Amino acid sequence: MEVQRDVRSALAIAYELSRHEHVLNREHVSQALGELKDELARIEAKLGGERIHEVTAEGLPPVLKHLEGLVEDADPVVGDQIKALMRSVERIARELVPGP
């Protein structure tokens, strides 16, 4: 399933960016990225199992909104990567919404 691959990729990127910001002592940015990672992990776990029918993206918008407010606090290069990650996660969220 392509969306599962995309979720795994976004999860790995969120983890690496969180670690980077942690090393730079930007804990509030690191923590927000950690929250995104956790929400993506929750989605990924359901995508890969018997609970696939329970998958929703409803937890992503508040996490993305919080992260959006912190992008400017991140390292400039990381900030651009966070913005790209957020766009990918928004696309994933749209794919997880069931069609009419």
C-alpha cells in the first residue's frame, strides 16, 4: 500500500528532524516533531494490521497546526525540511479520508 510507505517515510523524517533539533537544544521544536512522529506511528500501526478500518487522520491537523507555529524557531535548513514534511503529511491526511 503506497500510503503506508509514505507514512513510514514521513515517520522516519520526523524522527530524524526531531533528533537534530534536540541536539541543537530546541526542545520545543523537537517535542512537536516527536508528537507528529507518534501520531504517524499510530496511523502506521493500524495501516499494517487488522485495524486498517480504524485509520483516521483526525489527529494530524492539531499536530500540524502546532508544528506550523514553531517552524520559524527551527534551524533554517531544518525549517525548510519541516515545511516539506508538513506538505507530505497533509497529502497523506487527504488520502486517509474516505471518499464519498
